[in-house]
Amino acid sequence: MARFKYLGEKLRPGLVKVYGPCTQINVPKKDGTSSHFTPVPPSTQFVIGEDIGYDVTDSRSIRYMQVDTRFEQIAP
């Protein structure tokens, strides 16, 4: 089980001027399906620098989020 915080999108100058709010995160799972994380109410979007609010237990999902620059692991 692991917890992650959302760090925001990687800046890509010339391609994107302003990112919109992040309202859903899709992460692949070991069985070939995907986990769909949405902000925990009352929030309507993921806040940069804050915990996403979910315990991630799937081993492939954890590895995916560990290498994705949008996330930082905060608990093992």
C-alpha cells in the first residue's frame, strides 16, 4: 500500500500555455484494467502538492506512479 501526492503536470513550453484543472487520474493495474481516481469531495480537482486521497495497493499502479513525474510517494 502506498500514498502519493499530486505535483502537477510537467511544463512543456511551446506546446501548452496553461493546464486546466486535473479532475481524474487514470492508472494502469496489473490485471490490464485501469484505476480511475477522482478528487475526494468537497474538492472538485486535485490540488498541486497535496495527497491525492487514495491508498494505492496494486503493484503495477505503484510502480507506474513512482516513475510518473506528476506524483511523489509520501508513504510506502
